[in-house]
Amino acid sequence: MRIALVLDHFDAKHGGLEHWAFQLATWLIDRDHEVHIVAADCQDVTVAAPLILHPVGPAESRIALAEKMERCLRQLAVDVIHDLGSGWYYDILQPQFGTKWADHRGNLRSLPWFKRPKYLWKREHRLRLRDALELERRQYAPSHGQVIAVSKMTLADLRRDDRVPAKRISVIHNGVDPQRFSPERLVQYRTSLRRTMGIDDQVVLLFAGHNFQLKGLETVIRAIGRLHERRLHLMVTGRESRDKWQHMAQRLGVAEHISFCGFVPQIEPYYAAADAFVQPTFYDPCSLVTLEAAACGLSVVTSRFNGAAELFEHAKNGWIVHNPQDDRELSQYLFALLDDESRRRMGLASREMALRCTSEDCFERIFQIYLTVQNGHRQRDHRVECLFG
């Protein structure tokens, strides 16, 4: 089968969606399928069999990028077009970042009430929102095409925000590689990284993300400040300026309990050095790092606005925060993590959950939808096209 994967950027060395797409592509190639990558830019990679890369170049807007992608895809002789949220010309659309309205609501929730008007009226934000909403209008307006929601939360958002009929949507949660992310494989990194960071017998929390405000870092820092617990230490990874957050930590008197590690090209050693993972996000369709942390045997604290939380059972294999702004609630869960035995039990239960949510199972379910497309349930001439001149 010849499959085209469509996404904004492709670089196997990056995490998140780009690495997920690389994993899916590798899984398909290992099964003798031909994989094309269509993206604004593609970094060359080496796999068992070569990927066929189609960089379409940068564009001045998301609409212009989708148009360039459509022109490229029309020239390809492929059986299935699997778009991960970038365009409107597809057989299968899997919006890995959820809906724009849901993301917008999450960003608003993450801000103090007095900052919200400025955020709403900021010209740059309004232009980005308008562009993204127009893209979604074109993506979901046609009546054809299969849609994969990465969580039940995303399904509800698609039904509410974009009026996508339920019969077009399949729910397939993201999966994780339990061999790559395993306690046994990562134990080699634990002592050396903790020693390098000057961490002794403290309980280490890991926060990972590239939008600190949206992912709830402010609440985490306030919760640590509320506890005044010397045994807790927080590692923060992500490519975002740390100045604002360092000032907040200093103001709350917890700066010595927080290490800002910046962008890390390989996150596995940080999972190994940590005892628990915390991300009380205000919106995430189905956080990959949450599942990776669980597979590594870490106790997990996240929020009900993370689609991955659907896979956890509160107080058994994870703590689910009801309100990501509530540092009092979060501090209670962080305090519970100080108990070594209960943290160990929860970590084992997290690992067991991850073993039931593997990337192998996820990719197999996606491939079954590919077969449905190929077998004629949707004929080639019904492929979703841009009908907006």
C-alpha cells in the first residue's frame, strides 16, 4: 500500500507529533508499505527502507500551506492520504492538536481573568485564530472522509465545535512504545543525571512541555510553594524562556527546588531521573509525554483537560486534577507522592496501563482504517477536495 502522511514539519529527531509520525512511518515500512511524507519542510532520515519526502516549502499562512500540500498530493499516486491536521485534501484526518476552539478555550483558562481581554484583543492572536478557524471550516465542511479523534474529549470537541457527524469519527488514543520507554531500559541514566544535577534523595518531579502557561507550570510552582517541602525537586524541560518562571519561583521561595533544563534532545534520561510526572494541563488532546512517563513506571499527575487522562484511574494509576488553576488541590496530590510505597504502587499501575495502550495497537487500528479506504468503502473519486474557490 502507498500511504501519504501529511503534517506541518517532519524531523524524526524532534519529539511530539513529529516523532509519532516517524514511528508510524517506520511501522508501515517494516510491513513493506510505501510511505510518502508531505510537509512544509522535511529533515532526511534513515530507516529500514527509505521514506519518500515531499517538502512543499514555507507559506505565509496556514491556508496557503494547505493549498501547497493539496497541489503536491494531487500529483502523488497513493492509496491513502492520512493528514495529521495540516490540510483539507485527505482520506483520513487525524487532528493531533485537537480543535482550534478547544485550544483557544484552554489558553483562556490558563490566564488570570484580568489578562484575558488583552489576550483576546491582541492582533497577532486574532489573526492566527481566524486563519486556523478558516482551515478547520474547510477541513470539516465536506461530508466525506474519515476522522480519527485521539480521545473521547476530542470527539466531543469535534462534535460541538466543528459539527462533525459521529459516524465519521473513530476514537483511537495515542499509544506508546513500552520497550523504548521502560524502567529497565532507563535505569542506566538515573544515578548519573541526578548526580550531575546535584539531586540526592529528593522526590523528583518532571514537567515537560513547550507551552509552559498552557501546560500548567504556574500551578505546579504555586503548589510546591504551598507545600514548603524540602524533599521535592522539580525538573522543567522545554524550549521556552525561563525568566518569568524563575522570577515566580524566587518570589515564592522555591527557586532552589526547581531546575530549568531547557530543550532536551533526548528526554529518556529525565524520565529515568524522575520519581513522578506532573502536567496539570489546561488543554491537550492526548498528551504523548504523559503516556511515555506512565510507560517508564512514573506516578502521573495530570488534569481532566488531557485526553490521555481517560486512560487513567484516579488515585490508582494517576492523580487527575479537576481544576488546573487550583494549586491547593494539586499540592495535595504532590504531598501524596512523598510516600515511597504508595508512589511505587502507583508507578507500577501506570506501567500496566501503558502496556495496554501501545503504539503497536494504535498503529494497527489506524491501519484497519487504511484498509477500509483501500477496499472501496470510499472510492477514489470521493476523496475530500477543497471546494472553496
